[in-house]
Amino acid sequence: MAIRTREEYIKSLLPYNKKVFTNGDRVTDPLDHPVTRSVVEATAKMFDMANDPEFKDIMVAYSPYINENVNRNVQISRSREDLEMRYKMARLTSQYLGTCNYRCVGQDTTTAMASVTWEMDRDLGTDYNTRLTRFIEKMQREDLACSGAVTDPKGDRGLSVAKSAPEDYLRVVEKKSDGIIVRGAKVHQSGAIAANCTMVIPNQTLQSKDEADIALSFAFSGDTEGITYITQYTPFSAERMEAKDDVYKLGNPLYGQRETCIIVFDNVFIPWENVFMCGEWEYAGKAVERFGKTHRMNCGGACKVGYQDIIIGAAMVLAEYLGVNNKNHVKDKFIDMVAMQQTSWCCAIAAAAYGFEEPLGSGIWMPDDMFGNVAKYNTAHNFWQTMKLAGDIAGGLAVTMPSEKELDNPETAEYIRKYYRAHASAEKRMRMTKVLQNWVAGLHGVGTWQGAGSIEAQRLMIRRLMDSEEYKKLAKIMAGITD
Amino acid sequence: MAIRTREEYIKSLLPYNKKVFTNGDRVTDPLDHPVTRSVVEATAKMFDMANDPEFKDIMVAYSPYINENVNRNVQISRSREDLEMRYKMARLTSQYLGTCNYRCVGQDTTTAMASVTWEMDRDLGTDYNTRLTRFIEKMQREDLACSGAVTDPKGDRGLSVAKSAPEDYLRVVEKKSDGIIVRGAKVHQSGAIAANCTMVIPNQTLQSKDEADIALSFAFSGDTEGITYITQYTPFSAERMEAKDDVYKLGNPLYGQRETCIIVFDNVFIPWENVFMCGEWEYAGKAVERFGKTHRMNCGGACKVGYQDIIIGAAMVLAEYLGVNNKNHVKDKFIDMVAMQQTSWCCAIAAAAYGFEEPLGSGIWMPDDMFGNVAKYNTAHNFWQTMKLAGDIAGGLAVTMPSEKELDNPETAEYIRKYYRAHASAEKRMRMTKVLQNWVAGLHGVGTWQGAGSIEAQRLMIRRLMDSEEYKKLAKIMAGITD
Amino acid sequence: MAIRTREEYIKSLLPYNKKVFTNGDRVTDPLDHPVTRSVVEATAKMFDMANDPEFKDIMVAYSPYINENVNRNVQISRSREDLEMRYKMARLTSQYLGTCNYRCVGQDTTTAMASVTWEMDRDLGTDYNTRLTRFIEKMQREDLACSGAVTDPKGDRGLSVAKSAPEDYLRVVEKKSDGIIVRGAKVHQSGAIAANCTMVIPNQTLQSKDEADIALSFAFSGDTEGITYITQYTPFSAERMEAKDDVYKLGNPLYGQRETCIIVFDNVFIPWENVFMCGEWEYAGKAVERFGKTHRMNCGGACKVGYQDIIIGAAMVLAEYLGVNNKNHVKDKFIDMVAMQQTSWCCAIAAAAYGFEEPLGSGIWMPDDMFGNVAKYNTAHNFWQTMKLAGDIAGGLAVTMPSEKELDNPETAEYIRKYYRAHASAEKRMRMTKVLQNWVAGLHGVGTWQGAGSIEAQRLMIRRLMDSEEYKKLAKIMAGITD
Amino acid sequence: MAIRTREEYIKSLLPYNKKVFTNGDRVTDPLDHPVTRSVVEATAKMFDMANDPEFKDIMVAYSPYINENVNRNVQISRSREDLEMRYKMARLTSQYLGTCNYRCVGQDTTTAMASVTWEMDRDLGTDYNTRLTRFIEKMQREDLACSGAVTDPKGDRGLSVAKSAPEDYLRVVEKKSDGIIVRGAKVHQSGAIAANCTMVIPNQTLQSKDEADIALSFAFSGDTEGITYITQYTPFSAERMEAKDDVYKLGNPLYGQRETCIIVFDNVFIPWENVFMCGEWEYAGKAVERFGKTHRMNCGGACKVGYQDIIIGAAMVLAEYLGVNNKNHVKDKFIDMVAMQQTSWCCAIAAAAYGFEEPLGSGIWMPDDMFGNVAKYNTAHNFWQTMKLAGDIAGGLAVTMPSEKELDNPETAEYIRKYYRAHASAEKRMRMTKVLQNWVAGLHGVGTWQGAGSIEAQRLMIRRLMDSEEYKKLAKIMAGITD
């Protein structure tokens, strides 16, 4: 079977030849830095889950590409059932990681390119799909952790793509017989520092062949020459660094925050066999739209639903610890949170239920365009509401809690135990409050809103997808107006 | 084929022996009163649609009960596909009626009873399911328009059912060898005055055998002795009465408002063959919950989505008529409305997609409990928002518009034509504004909120259905708490 | 004292020489038509209240214009205290009328013109303010019911004012030695059919002298030659017409809906003494903005708060009648409604508290620009929410209630009494449900949203008024950025 | 003049005899620890502002207590104008601190006690007010930084106060001739570690004399024997500790987060002259309610409005830096944020405008009860919305931004400068993004919600304050119901 163990995965990262910087310092061993280690741990957990009988049904899939069972993280949806299992996996991994699984974007970008390359080959006579199929086979066979890179730096958004500076969009700067040279960067990239490889796709619809140089999709191995990774640094990075090995004083002890980086491509060579789009500007929009709806179903409608499982659960536990679980306003808040969560979930379900082969004949299945976008759109709004409501139950302590180190401080431990005890011990209460702090007083509101594209991207798609003529037709029939 | 024509249906209502009162007067011919006629017209349209090649795919279904194609309005869901087609029918008929199709509740109550009677027969050795199957076969063979009656008057809601006055709940007052005598009323009943028969089910979960007399389900023919119908009367009734035959001056010219009535049962005899529950108080809750989730999927998640099709369309047409369709805030409002509409639709889709046979072995398919409830819950809130947004586009004229009769008044017609013309003629603008008035300045906000049970009923169900233990388990794993 | 009685007011309307049409018919006696009579009754009630010791403190004001106490309806705000009393009057009259008091717009337009004419005279050497002062003195001395007309028909809103058709904006078509000839229309006009006179002001900011012809303000006596009034016609008009004298079967028995009309000016002569702006296009925007903020304080922040008093009260009474007043979700809804209501009220209070003399030296006091707009903005949104919540408590009966005529129908009365009784008699319950129906299932959502200008007008003003430089300055100080 | 300089204030903290712990360690010099130093800096800034001619009008007030100008932070409101200036100060200091000014709670608790002690002395013949007056005089004369402590640990909230464990509420454990001994704790306390003294008041309404021991108000000097302070520890604490002196890499460089602590009273002696309530359980509720409404006006309606000034400003600057400031959805978000901000501000204004002397004769002025609560209520909800909208503009970089240290890293600096440049330099963009990160991805949502009491406290007050009888009366008049 093609499914690796956590140990095999970790071993595959070494020697760690990636050029990675965090908070001004080079990271030479990803396991040696508390922040980068959390990314490795999260990725490794995905391998654990695929090998765990409890989760196998969801985490493992049969792949016709290699005629074997594969890790669902590297599966390409080729049926409605694949789509269904895909979103179920997204929720499941979120439930147990409480952070990014780091293989989701890689899978969704690859799937989108599987669809688009098929279409390009059909329309243009290229052989991108053949190359990509080979890449998929390798990824499945070797169970590679593949991340995905989408977002260009963009620079001044007031300028059109064509008028932007060269560095604002990742682009091909030279085409050679054996491959291409690319220069630029991709930002907001999740997990590449702990991945075996990364799939790159364009960031937006392009308008003309003047923009052809940024119509670019390719895969690269993580330690390719010329690539630099610079990681995010947030208060939560600092907290983890301060905590050192004492991770159980953190809100997500093992897996931490979704850690991202900017990937800089400084004249990087990519061999043709790993290039899946290069100049076909008319297809850039298709790539990003198909990735968008797929990822909005998975990331918006399912992954965040898994996070909400944790948030709601933590609020429920804490309500019991505080002795308020039977208060009406608390019960009402649970109903509110669950109703919002289930709404997002319904959108993911509908997106898959109305999924279809796109393009017809390609064998690749995509979710419904409207519902995929609506899933993310609802989630973006609802997640902030959930934070508000869970934050109500968390109470002021979610902000004012002392360090759990005080529990080991002989001068204060007794006080802490005495004054923070409620219906449960101070230790338990503080631990669960810390979990909630992570969700209601941190990065997740903005992260959820912006991930898979901010709300305006979904609004734009909803506008494009709405069938105005059908709406108007029905209104005119009702009014008895014929024109 | 078992599908009737509009003419056959209308003929079946005559002679009109029902005892019907409206605004203090007896209605002896439902076609002769402008309000009751709208109900007949709406019901008749349903027969038209089943005979229309354009709509047949959705409106007609194969029924194993009689091994024939039947009107989907009398179909009982026996597969996931049936559930899917059922909600599609709900949206479709709303799109063309802009009001209740008057057979929806009858179908959903019958389906719920098909499930519950099977369970009662299995558990209790009764033969309710056999009787009901015979009733369904007859209904399908004769394509009967069957309405459904659920809501008891309830009286003082501060009292428990057991302490309520006898008249507050419809109940059996005598059991005889050939049938039962029932007394009481059902309120908020849609369409019975134009139906061939009506299915009655209990209104709520019952607590003890002291309440057994109201654990009652039966069907009755519309003109059964002892039954009185008293219709609703609203400003829209008055408007239709004032309009007389000039219905094109109304917001929903042909089909009007959802017209309801109170049905009074004054010692009515129901033969045993039409009785499907009588005293089995433990099963009353199952009947209402199964009806609830089914109807919340159809009525909340689909029927109202069809109404939103009309509302959004009317706002789009009017925006064009006013020349504002390209303004940003107008386009934003369309996106807002569509996003809400599609969200409800997703919930209906998910409810059917996760539908299941209930009870196992019964052959009856029910939607997912949570999603059915969430569909209605979202719609209730979103419909008010939609009214607000569409009302913005409708403009003040949705309230201040003169009577269209002025267009025929030589002293004012020219003024009206001149001053109400916009990017379209005054006539068209007024006609479309009238359509929107019906939706944004009338009965639909409260109707949508209360129909299929008010929000609190859904909140109660969401609370019951949420799997708190699973939520808490996941939070504790994240926190590293084991207890 | 200058304050008239109801009788004096009604007498002043006769003989009724206004040319008024409603639902296609001429109204020759406003007391003889059930709809127009409600407008007269509402206006008359205002005189009653000014003569009622209970309300005098608010309804009567000392006017320096004529050195006498006057009806506050004709008072011009000349101090912060005037502004405070003005908004208090707005709430008070709404509480007792449940509809428009029909003198509010007349007062606010006159006040705006008092400010703008002073500025025009100062800047341009005109004598508009002198004329207006004489008009105000007469209005106060004779206690005239003066309505206000603001909104032009506008036609195709996609066109600029300059490119619109002549009929789209009321305009001067001839200037003569003794006066001017005006042609066009004003729409959405409240109460003119029962007023002694009407104040006309421009509808918007103008861009150039090409638009000077519509920079127009004047007053006219209600029965001026060439003027035609065509009233609105809604389902509620029909209901009142059907009810005839039996008004206690209506939701607002005595005073009905806010009844508006379109006023058509077909070459109407206005003597110079009643002209307060004619061609000064640079001042049109000032007139509408000053009217806007004043009216948004009064109409948005206070009048609607008075309506909410009734709505909340009716929901509270009905909750008692139904026996649900102690249920948590019902109590929560009261809190929600009251919080929203008080928020709007706070905005009105703040608008007056930060009121100021504008222009300095004019003696005219205006509310704060931002807060006046914010008052209306909040109310527009909150009113729909209030309808939703009150509609929840009203229950399905707010839509499905039979006519109260059934209480007099020997064949149904007993049933109605029996089955609609709750914790109160069926009569009381139906009566209060009817009151709520008027608010939650009728014209008030759209009316409140559009009245005093729709939301987009307030948003535009908020954008203009926000002090972006100050906001940015503070952020840069925080960031330590100096540029 | 009684107003101290920053230097005088800082000197007054030394020698630093308070027993303070943070993250498990003792703090011996508050200036030597990066977190505690931010509290001293924020407090010191308040003295700077009182001495700054630009801010003097607001920051300095005449006090009749000592017949001198005093720092408004120690002023007691004795007129409506005092209330107005008080809320203006709250907004002003928030604008420049971006965090707690640490004297606000001390002032509002002292003011509440000035009112309640006057009432106790009048009713009970105590001399609490005399003592408090002496305390106020001293505080004003010496310009003491006085914090306020309100919240008890409470323990299991499912238990009544009477059934709670002794440690759950701060209580008097012994009354002696010269003073009292108190034991327990106060949590969520802002700024005590950098204050000269602290005012303690009860946390809630008490029900019986069994709870008299916790009806307790007193002031104490910061270094009183037996008191221990344990500070909060959050990701932002860690970030500041990691940053060391390089504070300009933080979101609020100088003043940091609102830093709170738990204050433990381990058998602390308080002399009678500093005791202002001890056992008068009937007055505990008055103390907390008067504090509540005052603080909700200042903290909810004004302080957070000052924060919103910074947030909105930062979003505006960043929108310019990104080149998106002219996009419609961005402008719309500014309007949304400003409208919400101004709404809260209106509530504060109204609360002061309807302020009144309470009790009559006491000379102490309190804001309106309803409006003070509504101010906080609106702000709590709106702040989360503001975070959502500002977070949209901040973009993904608010989460994914690398450390600003990379700008000094020769291996990455050029990349960062190149790829994060937009319409402004990468440095500026990152700096402003960091400011926004602090507001949209941190502690402020929960902090604002919980500060001055969570939403449920305001809802409870709104319910108590609503005049149901008046509402119902008006509805019955409208319905024509007299009973």
C-alpha cells in the first residue's frame, strides 16, 4: 500500500535542505524549532490518521491512477462520492488537528489542474495533462506531502495586473529546452516548510496575452535551488517559543497555529515535466475558479466546521466547569453556534451533491460552483459570530488568565488553585480556557475570512453565477408582463 | 394514468357541500368568491403543471403503491431520489404560483404517517399502516387534492396540554364500533376549502396517557358532516374583494395569498378505515417530528426559495425599470439576496442528500433531522432580510402607489403615465411594483416565519439533535484533558 | 393663544376645493371617504393633543416669531431645547396616532428653509428669509396644518438630473412680475389632502446652473388652482373601504395608515411672497441636507421609536393573552426590541444634544449632521428586526385570523369565541392581534426604510461626514509612522 | 495645582513594595519587565496628557472637593457637564493609548460609592460618605493613580452566593476596633500593579443578610501587607517579552495590551477610615448598578469608540497603502464601521444628556440607566463586527506577516522589501498591518465584550429598566381595549 507512516514522512524531510527563515533566524532543523515543529507534527498526524483503523474509511481511498489504495490527501476526485469523502476528510482532520492539515491546498490545486490541463490538452493539443498524471501517480505512490501555493504578492492593488511591477506576480522569466526559469513569490502559503513538494497555480483570471507570463502552474520539490521560505511571526509564535517544550500551556499544544510563509523564487529552474501551464492566459481563470470552488467547499464548508466542533465543544465543557451549562442564555448560544455550523456543513454537502464532471469526459469531478462559494461565504461570517458567542462563555478569563506556570510557583500556586476553581479544578478550567483563547482571541477570525479568498471573491463569483434572466422571467410571469 | 386535469379537479369539488364562511358570509360556490377562487385556481394550476410537458419530469412520479405514474403531490418518498424530486417540486410550484400549492402539507403529513403507522403496526400490532396504504392508493389513483391539518388552537400556552381546556386540542370524544367521534379544531389550515380531503395529525409530543385522546390522526372528505371552515380575512382579502374580476391590479393576480382557515370539528364521525392513530400517545411526537423535518425541508428550504426567485427577479426587473440596475449598492443587494437564497437551498439539498429510510424496513424515506430544521431556521431569518433588501429596491412606491385604476381615469391617467414613467412605462413599473408590494409589504414575513413551525420549534429540535458528547470529546482531546 | 381646536381645524378644510382622487374616484368630502377621513382624524388629533393638559408641555411652545404660545407643530427650532422638545413631540404623537401626524414634514422643511433663506439673504442679498418669516408668522398665528413636499418623480434614475425629462423634476417654467409658474409633481407626500398648506423644497444637491429651474422652494394653499392630488391605494385602503364605519375591525382603527399622494402641479401660479428659493441651485443641497438631518432625527430617531412603543406594547399584551409572557425566548425578544428602540432614541437625543445654530447668527438650530443620519440609519434596520420579533410573538394568527365579523355571525361566533380564547377572550386576542398585524404584516417596514430617505442617502451622508484625516492621524500616531 | 507629572507619578511607585508575579516570576521593578512597564507607561501618559495644553480642556477639571483644578481622572461627576467631559476623556485617552488608561475603573467605582455612601449615611446614619470624601480629597490633592477592583472569582456559578465557597467572594473575616480583616480575591483587575491605590466595591446585588460579609467596599494602598498580584499572561505577553526593547515591532508599541491581574487578599487589614461599606447588603446592588451604568457609558460608549478611531484609521491608511481605498466594498466597510462607532457614541452622549443627580441632594451625577447599559450593549456587538470588517481590509497579512526582524536580516530583507511593498513601502505596510493585527486578531473582541460586564448583565438591566406598563398602555389605547 502506498500510505506512509509518520516516521517515513519525517525521514523524508531530512536532510533538511530547505532555506527557511523565521523571526530573523535560519531554521536548519524543522524539529528543533518549536514553531516549525508544530507544522511537522500536524503533517505527521495526517499520516497517523491514515494508518488508524478508526479513521481509515475516510482517510484512505482507492485510486485508479495507480490502482491502489492511497492516502486521501493525494486523491483526485473522480466521482461524486470522492467529493463527499473529500469534505468529510476536511472536517475530520480539523477536528483532531485544530489547525491546517497542510495537504489540503496541494490536493485542491492539483485537482483543479487535473481538470484544466485536460481541457488545455483537448483544446490546444498540449501535453500538460499527461505530465500532471505522471506527477499525480508519483505523489500517490510515494504518498508525498504536497502543499499548494496560490497567492501572488500583488503589490499595489490599484493597478491592473498588466501595470503592476514585475515582482508583484510570480512569472516565467525564461523558457529553455529543458525547463523554465521563474521569479517572484507566493504568499500566505500553508505548510510548505514541512512538505515534500508544492503545487503552484495562478492567482486570478487574466485579461490578455500581455499577462501570459504569469499564467503559470508547476510543481517543485521543497528543497529546489533558489527558493527561500520566510515564515509568519505572530504573538502565538512568540508564545510557543517562550513555552519551549512545555506545549501543554498552549491553546493548541501539539499542532499550533496555521503556520504560513512567503515562498520566494529567485530565478528557479523548473523542468518541463513539472510544468502544467505556461503562458495559456485564457486558462488561468479556469484554474483559479475550479480551485476556488473546490477549496471553498473543503476549507470553508468543512475544515472550519471541524474547527467549530472544537470551539463548540470547548464552550460546552467550560460551561460545565463554570456551572452555567443550564442557563438559558448559554443554551441559546449553543443553539446559535450549532445552527451556524450546520448551515456551513449543508453548503459543503450540497456542493458535493450537485458536483459534476468538469469538463465532461475529463473524469475529474468538481463541486457545484454556487454552493462551493456560498459555503465559504457563510462560514466567513459565521465564524466571527461563533467567536463572539464562544467568547461570551469563555468569560473574561480568556483574556486575563495568568500563566499556567503559576501552578508550579510555590508563592502563587495555592492562590491560583483556590481562586480559579469552579465546578472543576483550576487546572482543568485554565486548560480549557486556553483552548478557547486560541479560537476566540487570536488569529482565526481573520484567517477564516481570508482563507480560500476573502468574502469579496465569493461575492464576485455569486454575482457571476446568479441566473438573472431566470429570476426576471419568473417575476414577469407573475406580473403578467410579456415583452 | 392517474393524473387529473384542472377541469376534472374543479368538477370534483362540486356540488360544493362544504360549510365555508369568509368575512361573516357563507360561501356557496368557491368559484364565485374572489378570495376562495384564488385557492381553487392555485390548486388547479398544480394539475395543469403535472400535465405540462415542461414540468412533467418534476411533477410526475412513478408510484409503487399503484404501479403507475402519479402526480408527485400524492407521492410518498420511498428513496433518496424521491426526497430530491420532492424539494425540487416545492421550489418549482412556488416559482409559478407565488403562493401555497395547497397540497404540500397533505403530502408531508401523509408521508410522516406512513412512517409512523408502519412503526406502530410493528410495535403494537395495529393495522394503521394497512389502512393508510389503502388511503394512499385511493389518493393516488383518484389524484385527490389532499390538504393537511396540524395545528391545534392550544388556548392558554401557559398551561400544559393536560391542564388545557378540552377545546384547546382536537380530540376523540367517543370510540364506536364503526369509527370515532372527534371534536375540536385545527387552525392555520391551508387550502382545505378547495381540497378533496384532508389529513389530520397531532400537533406535538405528548407526555402521558392522560393526553391520549389527542393522539389522533385521520383523513376526512372535505364535505363531511359536522365540519365548518372559517377562512382568514386580511387586508389582502379586502383588496381582492374590491378588485372583483380586475385581478391584474393585484400583486399576485391569479393565485393570491396563502389562504388558510380554521376547521371546526363539531362531533364529527370518522370511520375506522380513515383513522391512523387514536390514543397511541407515545407516537404523537414521532408523527409531528417526522412531519416537521420533512415539511421544513420542503416548505422552509425549497418552497420559500421559489418565492425568493420571484422576489429577486421582481427586484431585478424593477431595478432595470428604474435605471438603477448598475448601481453598486443595488448589485450588492442582489448578491446578498442570492447568497441567502442559495443557503436555504443548500440546506434542503443536504437534508435530502442525507435522507434515510425511517424506520429501517418501512420503505419510507425521511430527510436528515438536523438539516431539515436548519433549512427552515435559516429561511425564516433570511426571508425578512430579503424583504428588507427587495423593499429597498422597490422604493417608496411600494407603499405610496396609487391604484392602477387611475390609469383608466381620464382626469388622472395622463399624470400617472407621465410622472410614474421611468426607464419603462408607468404601467409596467406599477405592475412590477405591485408584485413586490405583495412580498415586501404584506403577509409573507410572518407567514414564512410561522409556517412549518416558528423558529423556537426549530431551535428546540436543534438543541435536541446536537451531539454534545461528541463536541465535548473533541475539545477535551485538544486540551489534553482525560477524565 | 394661537392654538386651534379640532373643530376649527376641520372647519378650515371646508369647502373642500382640493382636487383629490383615490382609487379612480374624485373625493369631494374628505370626511365622507373612509381613507381620507383617517387623515383628517389624525391631523385633528394633533390639535386635540395641543389642547390636552396631559400633553401641553410637549405640544405647546413659546414662539418669539409672534411672541405667543404656539402649537409646537409650527414651531421653528431656535435653541437646543427646541430641538429636544421637537423630538419628544415626534415620539409622543406617534405613540397616540400610530401613524403619521402629517405636520412633521411641513415643520422640518420650513425649519430647513428658515436656515437656508437666512444664508441666501446674507450671501446673495435676496429677501427670501423676510418672506419666509412672514409665512411662519401667519402659519403660527392661524395654527395652519402645513404638510411638506420633497420628493420629485425622478423618472429614469440612470440619467443625471440635467439629462432627465422635464417632468421628472418639479420646476419653474415661467417667472412673472407677481409670481412664478411651476410644473411637475411631488410624490410620496404625506397628508397634503388634509392640510391647509404645503411647503415645497428641492429634493437634492444640484450640480450646475443648468439645473437652476428645479432649485425651487415655495408654499401653497391646499386648494390652489392647477393642483391635483392622487392618493395611494394599498390593501389597507381596500380593507378600510370594506370596513366602512366599522373601523374597530382595523389594526389602527381611527388613524389608519400613513396616507400619501402624488401632487401634480399643472402650470400652477405661486405669488412671489410664497417663493423661498427660485434658481439658487448652489443652495438646493443645503436645503435638502438640513431638512434631511432634521427629519432623520425626528422621523427616524423619534417618530419610529413611538411606533415601537406600540409594537412592543402590543407584543407584551399579546404574550400575556397567550400565556407565554414568562417564556425565556419571549422575554429575550422584548429585550432585543427594547435595546434596538432605545438605540434609535439615543441617536435622536445625541443629535439634539449636539445641535447647533446653523448658520451662526441665523437663530435657527439644527441637529448634529452625523447623529441625525445615524438615527435614521439604525432605525431603518432595526424596524425590520422589530417586525420579525414582534411577528414571532404575534403568531400565525397575525396572518390567518378570520374577520372579526365572524363574532357577529350566529353560525360561527361561538366557534370563534371557543377556539380563539387563550388567557384572554377571543375578542381581546383578536383585537390585539389585529393591531400587531398592522405593524408586522403591512406597509411599515418599507415605509420606515424609505421615509426620510432610504438607507443609501444616509450612507452617503455618513461617508461625507466621516473625518478620515482624523482617523488616519490617530492610527499613524499609534503605528509610530510620520510622513 | 494638584496635577502631577509623569516623573512624580513614577517616583511615587518606588520603592516597589508590591508583591507582583507574572508568568511564574516575581516582578521587583515594574519598569524592568517589558509587560509591566507598558502599564506604567500607559498610566504615565495620562499624567502627560493632563499637562499637555492640547488636551487640558478635557483632562483637567475644577473640583469643589479641594477647590482646585484636578486631573479629571480623579474627578467625581457633580453635574451633567462633568458627565459629558468624563465620556469625552474616555474616548480621548483611548485614542492615544490604544489600551486601558488604568484609572477609569477607579474613578467610576469611587463615583458610584460617593452616591451610595451618601445614601447609606442618610438612611442608616453611618459616616461612610464622610470617610469617602476625605479619601477623595486626598486622591485629588495627591493626584493618586487609583485603580478599581470589582469582580469576585465566583467559583461555581451554578451555586447561589450564599452556597458558594468562602473563597469565591471577597469578604470581611474580622471586624476590629481600628479596622477590618478581609480575605479573598478580585479578578480581571486592570492596572493595579502600577496604581497608587485601589478602590474595591461589591460585585453584585445581594439577597439577604447571610451575604452581608461580602457587602464590602474599601480602598487600599498598593503595597498593603498581605496582598499579592498575579498578572495575566497571553500570547501578547510572550510577544512583548520576546521583543524586549524593540517595541516598535509590536502592534501597540508603547502601551501594549490591557494588562490585568488577580489581586489576592490574604487576611489584609483595612483601617476603618478606608472602609466605605461593610455589611450593608441592601446597598451592594446599588453600588454595582451605579458603577455599572457609569462604566458602561464610559467604557462601552466612549473608550471603545476611541479604540474604533484607531481601528478605522488603521484600516483607512492600510487601504491607501494597498491601493484599494477607492474600491466600493472598501468604502462601504468604512461606512459600516463609522455608523456602528457613531451609534455607540450617541448612546454615551444620551446617557450623559439624560444624566441626573442620584440620589437627589447627594450632589453626585449619574448617567441614565437605560442608555448607559445600551451603550455597552451596542458596543459589545459592534466591536466584533468592526474587527471583522477591519480584518477584511487588513488582509491575510494580518495573520501571515513575517517578523519585522526580517527587515534587518541580510538574507531576507531585500525579499521582504520587494514583495511586501504595495502603494507604500513594505516597512510602512507591515507596521500598519501590525497595528491592525493587534485589534483584529487578538484579545480585544472578548475584552470589549466582557469588560464592564458581559452582555447578559446589560440584558438583565434592560429588562429591569423597561417600562412594560407604559408600553402595554399605549398598545391598549391603540386597540381600543380598556380593562
